[in-house]
Amino acid sequence: MVIRFRDATEADLPALVAMLTDDPLGASRESDDPAPYKAAFAAIRANPAHQLIVGEMEGRIVATCQLTILHGLSRQGMTRALIEAVRVAPDLRSQGLGAALMAEAEARARAAGAGMIQLTTDKSRLRAHAFYDRLGYAPSHLGYKKML
Amino acid sequence: MVIRFRDATEADLPALVAMLTDDPLGASRESDDPAPYKAAFAAIRANPAHQLIVGEMEGRIVATCQLTILHGLSRQGMTRALIEAVRVAPDLRSQGLGAALMAEAEARARAAGAGMIQLTTDKSRLRAHAFYDRLGYAPSHLGYKKML
């Protein structure tokens, strides 16, 4: 089975929202109403810093993540890439799809001139921690969040 | 003493780079060459998602952070704000400047429609952890980084 990566289209939204919802933390955070997702998708598409990546296998969306290219002064003005909302279909875990997804994101980040890629993951996602450790990510930071 | 917040201009770059350098972690990461910072500043300014905030007191830059507005599908398409590169002048710590800076960033984030604000801080920055805890930020995540 070959996974093919491409940018998401609006037609992918139901599958993407289903993947966000089919998750221990996402289950309580997502909604059946497509309207907020359509609005968010339009905002994502309106800023070229965002790339919403989907992995497709035999016509099915099986993996996704969002890559955002960030500019900043620190580290000698290093361009960095932020990864958010990484998901792999639960029935297809441990087959290398997640690693392929991250490799795609890293290749796109490098192509955009990023010298570093960063992400946060909930402290409760122990399998995710092992996954990122294995891919060479260092858990050097604490990730803080505050609702506004 | 009153701190006034505004968007950074290119004329602020030497002061901003000095603040990034005058830091236990930043000292080894920054450079005397202004060229990469000028290029990064131009990239920051070119994307309206970025706001490079400076706090000025009696003509001196005493605080800075970068706010970035992010769009995404998760959490019902919630707009979020990312804070990076928070710095307060070492000789002016513990006087409320940092809290004022974060309040400015949060107000700007809310004005941009963000429902959440997030940041990462190096695990070694224990004073920063206490600072964010005090301001109501929850250290719910691990922050991973990988050099590309």
C-alpha cells in the first residue's frame, strides 16, 4: 500500500474532522457542525504560511498534519516550522504511516528554509512521545496553554 | 515608570538582538552580524500573522515577544495565538513588566479572535515556568524540537 501526500482540499474536510474526533482528547473537543471547520479551512488557505497536509491511501485519508512556517529573530533569524494536529488512522498505526507523514512535513519545512521543526504534544499522549523520540525529536521544552 | 507597547520597527533591531543575546540560552545562539536579523525582520513584517511587540520605557526597549496568529481545524476550527521569544531586560525583572507584556500579547490575541494562547519554554528556565504558572498558563504539553 502506497501513501500519497498532498495539500488538503475542502472536499477532505469531513474525513479530516472525523480523524480529529476519533482521538482520546479530540472526542470531547470537536463538533458535528461543519461550519466552523469550513471557516477555519478558508483561513488556513488564506495564509501561505500554512500547509494542511493529507496522506491518502487507496482513496482514503489516513493521515494528516498541519505545517506552519514561522519567521522570527531568535537563533540568528532562523525560520522554523511548527507542526500541529498530527493524526494517523487508528486502524493503520504501527505501519510507518506516521513516520512517512513526518518525513513529508520535514521535507516541506526544509524546502521552505526552516532550520528547526517544533511541535507540542499533550503530556498524556505517551505513545506520541515514544514516536517523536524515535524520530529524533528532543523533548527539551514545556508547552503551556491558556484559554482566552 | 510607564511601559508603552508598540510594534517593532527595523530601528529597534539592535536593541532586540541585544535582548535575545543577553540570556543564558541565547548567548550561544545569537550573532553580531545584523544581516540575518534584518532578513528575518523583513519576513516577519511580510506576514500579517506575526506581531513583533516591543515594550518601551523612557526611550529604552525593555521587553519583547513575538505573537503569531494561527488558524487550524482542531478544537472546532479554533484560532490560536503562539508566543515566542519572550524577553524582559534582566535589570528590570520582578517589577511586573513581564506580566504587562503578556497581558498586551493576550489582548492582541483576543482581538485577533484567538480562543487559546500557547507557548513553549525550555525545561531549564525554572523562573519562566513559575512566571507562566502565575499568569494562568497550564504546562499541559511537552515541547519537542528537531534541527533540520
